[in-house]
Amino acid sequence: MLDGRDQAEGLRRMLATGHTRTIAIFGARSGCGATSIAVSLGAALAAAGRSVLLVDEHFGPGNATTLLGVSTRVDLRHALSGDNSLAAVVQRRPSGLMLLPAANGARLLGRMTPLARGQAIAGLGIRDGWCDIVLIDAQEPAPGQQVLFGAAAQEALIVLQPDPVSITQAYAVMKRLRREHGIDRFRTLMNRASDSGIADRAAANLTHAARGFLDASLDYAGLIPRDAAFAPAAARRVPLVESDPASPAAVALQVLARAVLSWPAARRGADGPVNLFRKFTHHGTGRRAAAGA
């Protein structure tokens, strides 16, 4: 049976090419706005001329598929089983942002044997150069829960709010990813920040804790201000950066998108669609990283 690291290794190969950046977006907790950030960041990157694939790892209402107004009865699971082509499963918005509903497919991959997994992935016909950036709206890791696509990415961006509960939960997410998947570099994004000073101090405290107790590096990606424009955008099923591009949060997301394009190349993880799938087929034991409390 594969452990979490071995499964992530296979997924890295599934989404990797030589020139694609993969970024997993984790919420510190449910309701902190990570999915809205993933959707609007993807739209902002697409507006900047990049080919962007958003992998939706979540089930149910409020996931990226719903926020983008996509109604589909097929997802990655159907492509893996051969019922549909991958091209038929990937949904493309008018802006160019591509969406891959993947919650059921990720669960299916986790249950397959390495041989069956490799055969299913090979049948997808993924090609290099498919996209420039892969964003993964990742499931928040819970005890005993598999972390699939999210653990395989080059970058782990943790979205939290500048309050004590969210900060504590963000630390718990990083601790679990550090111990179970060996991720030793994170970025944090403060969402719904009403006071930049409070947000900056909270980020600094979290950075100090991660470095001191998790033996992990932590970079602050900035903040997204609290903005009432998010609610009507969600109701219209349109990313905020398209619905109200001049709103404070949309402007901050556009700044974040430009920053993402300038992030230095990561030293770990899958760098695109092909390898992130293929990496999931590897197996072995792999020792868990030692991390502090």
C-alpha cells in the first residue's frame, strides 16, 4: 500500500512538463476563502496571457466548479475510466481559464494499484506543453485523509485569515504537510484582512513558528483585503477579477498574479501536467520527515 508521499510522487509526474509551474492552494480551514482565491488568481493569470489549468479537488457546493458556473456530469474519473476523453472533461471558460473537476478522479487514483493507476494515466494522452500554470484548489489535509494533487505541487500556498483560530489551523496544516509529505517550503496569503499591520504581524509570527518548530521556510505572499465585492461575484458565478476588476481585492489579486510569475523556480514537486500524473504511479516506502511539535 502506498503512503501519502508515494502517491504524491505519482501525481507529480501526472501534471509535469518542463516549463509549467504547479501551485497548490490550501485553506487553513473551511470558509477562509481559499477557493475564491484560487478561482480569481487563475482568472488573473489567464488575463495576463498565461495558459492556466485549475484542478478542483473539492466536492460539493462552494467548490471551484460551482464558483465558475460550470455544470458538468463528467470529471477526471470518467477520463481515467475511458468513458470520456480528457479534452471532454476539461472545461474552458471564455477567458481561457481551464477547469479540471478532479475530486472523484483523485479519490479513484488513490484506490488503484500502481499498475492500474499507471495504465489509467497512460490512457489520458496528456502531452507536454499543455499549459503554463497548474493551480490546485486542494483539499485541506485532515488526520487520516489522503492529500493527493496538493502534496505533489511545486508550491504550497496557505490561505488564512489574520485571527488566532485561523493562524493556529494554518500551522496545523503546514505541520501535517511537513510530516506526512516532506514539504519544507510554504507561502502564506492573508485573506479578508481589514488591517495590514495586524496581517503583517500575524504572518511574521507564523513564519517564526514554522522556521523554529517545523524546520520549514515560510514566505509571505501578501494580503487580500476584506472586500464586499466577493459576494456578488460569487452569486454571478464570475471570478472577482472579471466581475469587478477595480475592487480592492481584485487589484490585490492582480498584484499577486504578477508576483507569482516572478517567483523563483521551485526545487521540488511536479512542474506540469504530464509528470504530476505519472509521479502518482511510483511506489516505495519513503521515510516521513522529522519535524518538531
